[in-house]
Amino acid sequence: MVQTTIVQLDNYGPWTVTPKPRLESSILSFQSEAYAFLVNAFAMYDSLTLNFRQDTFLVLSSGVSIAQHRRIQTAFNDRYAVSTSMAISRDSNPYLAQIKATKLLHAAGSAQDPSRLETLVFDFKAGTADNEAVQIGHFDLNNITQTHTDKESAYDVHQYILQAQTALTNKLAYYNGTKIMLFFIGGDNFVSLTTGKTSDFFQGIIDDLLEEGFDFKVGVGNSTHSLFAMDKANRALEKIRNESDSNKVIFIR
Amino acid sequence: MVQTTIVQLDNYGPWTVTPKPRLESSILSFQSEAYAFLVNAFAMYDSLTLNFRQDTFLVLSSGVSIAQHRRIQTAFNDRYAVSTSMAISRDSNPYLAQIKATKLLHAAGSAQDPSRLETLVFDFKAGTADNEAVQIGHFDLNNITQTHTDKESAYDVHQYILQAQTALTNKLAYYNGTKIMLFFIGGDNFVSLTTGKTSDFFQGIIDDLLEEGFDFKVGVGNSTHSLFAMDKANRALEKIRNESDSNKVIFIR
Amino acid sequence: MVQTTIVQLDNYGPWTVTPKPRLESSILSFQSEAYAFLVNAFAMYDSLTLNFRQDTFLVLSSGVSIAQHRRIQTAFNDRYAVSTSMAISRDSNPYLAQIKATKLLHAAGSAQDPSRLETLVFDFKAGTADNEAVQIGHFDLNNITQTHTDKESAYDVHQYILQAQTALTNKLAYYNGTKIMLFFIGGDNFVSLTTGKTSDFFQGIIDDLLEEGFDFKVGVGNSTHSLFAMDKANRALEKIRNESDSNKVIFIR
Amino acid sequence: MVQTTIVQLDNYGPWTVTPKPRLESSILSFQSEAYAFLVNAFAMYDSLTLNFRQDTFLVLSSGVSIAQHRRIQTAFNDRYAVSTSMAISRDSNPYLAQIKATKLLHAAGSAQDPSRLETLVFDFKAGTADNEAVQIGHFDLNNITQTHTDKESAYDVHQYILQAQTALTNKLAYYNGTKIMLFFIGGDNFVSLTTGKTSDFFQGIIDDLLEEGFDFKVGVGNSTHSLFAMDKANRALEKIRNESDSNKVIFIR
């Protein structure tokens, strides 16, 4: 079982326009700093926090206790003008785990329900272990600096990466009958979340993408603790860069 | 003429893996805080900073002097482990302005050139005025909380918004012969950058999108100062929400 | 005339214990980040923000318009759970300027008045110039790393610097019939605020302090814009360090 | 035994003037955010971080493992332009514990030794328990808002609180033959660190201070985890405020 946590800003849309629309700069900087705060806090418990859409976040939270979740939630809610709610659930499939977590959150109230504040819900016995390794695939476009960043306008590069993200997201939405989540993490970097896959599985994905015109490499790492899985994936990717810098998979277990 | 500034983190990719891959949490929190810093700094000069891909940013910088750019650059470079370069250019078309700015940056060196550090380049006479109004269109999906956020899993909502972004980006890439830039700003919110368009122009865009299955409203604002243009767009959008909350345009000049 | 601004967190004491005492870590990190935000924002207008007691701040705000103050205030109040009030006043003597500013704030309500929120008050005609240079003296203890930091326990160094601060504060409270404000800015560094003094004046102060057993150097800078005055003081101090590193004054005008 | 950690910014003085003096606003905001980062990080492990002089910090780190220290250190050093060194030691007396920790740090190199970077030293067997409760006394001046904040100028209040800090620091430097550390935490608030004292001990301190003209109350809490000890102290103080708001001690064990 892999544990996932959905963190959602409470009643955030209404806050941005109450009592009148706030300065966009205030909204943009608030949500960026809120994410940074969560990233740093969960990192203290060896967990990786990914950004859905600036107002909702996914934590790969295996090994983080309920009490530790409460500590982060209290620290966040104490500090900021907007509070968070959290829902925690587990499944061997991370995509299914976040479905369960989202359902728990929905059962607690709407994202824009002014009375659903500072909720913390979970659907397992607190204290029970959850120790299946999560696999993180770190995808990166080969030679993007040479082929795009240093050649095209900033917006055209941006648009190209959006196309690559869309292609990769669509591929993973239907790959081998399993839906796999994909997240953008900056630059030309993406992460996928799986359990129990092989190097060949990842090679298959990037081979398919190459046929569609997107030239990816992928480093894969796995660990019960998602920050360590990510670290292994980063080291695997760096190994490919240093060796061939080509359409390849390295998997560090 | 509208002034745009490209801000790029210097030699950022190499930094993330030197001397060995940094913790992903450090990278993610750094780049979010770096963006927040730039947003807040340019806001002091009434300008809006948009996020390309976490390592490159677009500022709608009309009215911000070269000296003020240097102040922000010095403040940033003084503070952070990674420095920034900036390129400033102008055109009546914001998309073309950022092409010129990117070319200036390319001429100064590669994004991964370890000797291209703390560059500030521009292609006009310092001190000259630039006072054409920029138009900001603030697009938002109608009833997303009811139709998606409170119904589907967090990842499925994320994927849906990515589809909406792709559809809108593609529409604006070829709309009426002009390429128009589109940025995601969190939640289900996007901004487009134009000059000299009418309400009908924007209504045409969202009508087309509705046929493709994406139900948008759009508030438009214009001003020489981009933060004020954004503020008008936000107020226009809020007006639609309060009136009909439907597939409509309001333009506050 | 030198312009000063008092920035005060609104109803801050009560907030820290409502609805129950917040985690001390939340309070400590909030107030540090609030100060950093103000420092960065006023720096965009070439002004220096000093820290009274974490909940009240002094800005040497000559040259910062009322509109610019409002921009900072709006940006702050939009973002944080606690808002700020500001009072601006002018006098040729910075100490007297802050007395006037504080009185304006008192007239608007108590620091713990829940209805005194987001106030901005000033006692001069908006738009009028204020262009007397402020002098910033940057005091630093000679050889503190060798004599204390690397020898004594961290707390004993801390206590020694508190003694030095007290001695310097007391000296400036009664020096030559004028009261001069002194601020601690980290490490073994202090700044004093004056107008119209000479190098001899500052030499007199550190000579007196040397007799009391505290061995200071001081760099002095002056400018209408306080951040530039500070910068000159820093360069002056660095010049002393590089030349003799002794009980001396350098004044960069 | 109480565990304490000294965290020191590495070679910080030289950094502030290399290659030339940095903008003071950059220095002030950096050091405030660095402290906030450490406060938030150690809070995730239930520990309280106190600020010596902006460049050196004391953590009451009982219960924080060596691996957790490394996690915080890596996260900090990854993120910021300046790195930190840490030294950890234990003693039943917190003052003596920080003396031992400082000595470890001195043995590793000078605060301004460019080769003493990212050090982590400790003088006990990793993995061994340290479970004596630390006592935190939270001192606060009675009625300061009425008697000073709302009456006197901001600087005069500042100076008054400095006097109160000096009086309290001196009292605790020689109280009953033990040296007790005192820290300022903002507003009119101070914390003392002890083990094994009684309510009478604290009442004796504030009675003595009252004779010197400073009217304090003090809430005391104790716990192995310093953040919880602080929380109890805060609740004790709030209880005094709600009951009599007078020169009194409440101790929550």
C-alpha cells in the first residue's frame, strides 16, 4: 500500500475575491509560498509534495503519521490567511489512493464550503504500517536547451513543453490498461507515480513518445519514502545524462 | 508599444545537480519562492509577472525603468544561490515583444552558459516612454467546482484543466492569424495577453471553446500598467460571476 | 526634512492567542517573514526598514509616496493573516519624526484596538518633497570574531553584544543633548540615524565607548534615499576593515 | 539531560561584503527568512529554535535525531547561498549544554573559516535517549500596551523593552548561583531556559524585577519536547492574563 494525502486550500476561490478581488500579485505569491511551505514541511518527514493546480496538492505520504499531518496542518493554518484541509488514503495504486482520498474530502464538504475548514480525514487505522515502495519516474526532454530553449522564444518553448506534457499525460492515462498520474515539476521535467513496474515498462513509454516526436529519457527510483524514491530517480537521470544523454531508462532500486 | 521582460534563472539546470542532485524538495521550494519574490518585486512597480516553466518568467513591464529592473535583479542575485538574467524589449504585440526579448537573451549566451550571469539587456533607448495599454483576459471555467472539483478525483480535475489549457492555448495560437500568449495562473484560471482587441473578439474565442466542450467566461481589463489591467480583468470576471456566471465577456477599460 | 514611517501589525498580541495560543514556531516564523516582506518591498523604493520589536517597524521613507505606501500596505494586508497600519511623518530629526508618526498612529487607535485596521495616516501635504539627507552610522565591534565568537559560548557572545547595544543606546540617548535612535541589525552590527553630523561627532561617540570597554568602528553614509545612505555606510565600514580594522570613522557623503 | 543545538551561518560576515557590500535589504531579509526556515523545520520535530544574533541560533533539540539534523541541514544548505554548521551537545543545564556545543563548533573551525562548511558535530553516542524535561519560562511585561505602546513613541517603547531585557538578563546571569539563558522573542516577550525549578523560583525572579521597576508575569511549561514546553508556557501566560493580568507565576507541568 502507498499512502497519499490530498491537501486543499479551504474556500480559496472565494477568499481571492473577498471583500473585493485581491491584487493578482498577492494571490500568485501567496499560492507559491504556500506550496513551498508544504514542500519543506513534508520533506522533514521524507515525503514529496506535488502541485496539482496551486490550490490542491498531492503528497506521497507513506510513513507520515496522522500526528505529523496534524503538525503540518496546524503550522500552516496558524500562519496563513487561508487554511488547509487534508485527506489521507492508501492503495497499492497511487492513482486509486488519491481517488479514495478525494472522496473522503468530498464527504467532508465542498472545496468552497465555508464551514469545511481545517478538516483532517483518513480511512485506515492510525498507527498501521504502509510500506510498499512507490516508484517515481523522472522524465526529461533530451537536449531541450540546444533544440528549443536557446533557439525559440520563451513562449514557444513554453508551448512545446505543454505539448510534451499533454502527450505524456495522455500516454499514461491509457497505458497498458492502468492510469498513471503525471506531474510537471519545472523546466522540462515531469514525474510519474507507479508501483511494481519494470525498466521495460518505462522504456516502452518513451519509445512510444519518441514515435510521437517527443524525445525523453527517464530515471526511475523506488523507496517507501517518496523523497528518497525521487532522489534515486534524480540520480538515475543524472547517470543517463552523463553516459549517453539519450532515449533511455535507468532504474535505481 | 508594450514592454515585456524575460527573466531567466542563470545556469539553473546544472545548479540543481551540482555537486550532486539536490533534494527535490529544495528545488521545488526554491523555484516557487523565487517566483514569489519576483512577483512581489515587480508588483511594487505595478507590473505583473507570469510563470513560464518555473525557471523563466515573463513580466509585462511597461513603465518599469531600466534602473528599477536593476534594483530587482540586484536584490534577487544578492539573496539567492542562483542569479537571474533579464532581457527587455517592446512591441505593440506582446508575443512579438517576448520574441525580441528572448533573442536579446540568446545573443548574451545560453541558458546553461556558466559565464552568462546577471545579464541585463534591452534594445531601446533607456528613458523613452512606452505607453500602450496591454489587455489582459482572465479566463475561468464556469461551474468547475460543481461539475468537477467536488465530483472527480483531484488528479482527474487536474487532467481536465490541462485539457482546457491545451484547447485554449491551441485556439489562441492560431486565432484570427495572430498568436496570442496564454498562461495558467492557478485553479481553473488563465490569462491571455493582447492589445487592441474588442469584446467581440473574446466572445468569439469562448464561443469556439464552448463548441469544443469547454465552458469559459472571460473578464478583460486594459491599462498601461499590467497589474492594473489584471485588476480590471479580475473585477470584470467577478461581475460576470455575480450576474450570470455564464459564457460571457465583460471588458473594463 | 527626513520622512519616517511607523508600520505596526494590527491587533497582533490578541491574534497570537486567538482562538487559543498559536504554536510559538508559527508566531516566530510569521513575524520574521513579515519583516522580510516589508524590507524587500520598501527596498524597491530605495528605503531601509528597521525592526523595532518584531511587531513594529521603522522605515526611513524619504522619497516614498503615499501611493507607494498604499501599494505595500495592500500587498501585505492581502497576503497575511494579520494586517498593518502605517503612519508617516517628517522632521529634520529622525527621532522627532518617529514621535510625530507614533502620535498619528495613537490618534487612530490602540495597537490592540480590533477596529484600528489597515490605517494609513500622514501629517503633510501629499506630493510635497522631502529631500534632506539622512545619515546612517553603521557601528561594528572590532575583532569580535577573534575576541568573542570563536572563544566564548554562543550565549556569552549574545550577552556581550546585548551589553554593547545597551552601552551604545544609552550613549546615544543623551549624546550632546540630542537623542539618537540606535537599531541592532544582526551579528555585532548597529545603525544610528542622524542628520547634519560630522565625522568628529561619530569619533567622539566611539572614543567614549572605548573608555567604557567597547571597541567600535563606524562607517557613515548619507543620502536622501536611506538604502543608498546605508550602502555608503557599509562601504565606509568595509574600507576601515580593509585599512586598519580599528576604532575609526569613515564618512562617505 | 537536555539536548541543545547551535546552528551557525558559515562564513557569513565575509559573504555579506563579497564581492562588494550587498544591499542591506538583501542581508536583512535573507537572515530573517533563514531564521524562519529553521524555526519551521525544527518545529516539524517538536523543537523550538531561538535567535541569538541573526547569524547563530539555539535549538532546544531534545528528541531530534542526528539524521533529522542532517535533513534540516541539507535542506537549508541546498536552498540558500550561505550554508550552516551545527553542533549538538547535552547537559542537565541548558546553559552548560550550549557551552559544550559551542566548543565542538570552535574545534571544527572559526565562524569565518572558509573551509569550515556544513559541519555537523556532536559529542554523544547517536541513538541514545535524552529525556529530561526542559522548562520554558515565558515572561511578559504587564500592561505594556496601556503604559507604553499606546503612550510613548515607538523608539521609546523599544528602548524601554531593551532596558527590561537587560534587567532580566542580568538578574538571570547571577540568580541563585546559576546562569540562566534569556531570549527575546518579539513584542515584550522573553523566554528563559531551565530544568528542575519550582514556581517559587520564578516568583522570586519577577518579585526582584518588580523592585527594579519592571512588572512581569511569567508562564512556565515543561516537556521533553521544547515546542510543547513553550506551548504550555504560552497557555500558562494566557491563564494569568485572563485571571489577574498581574505579577504572577503559573506553571503547567
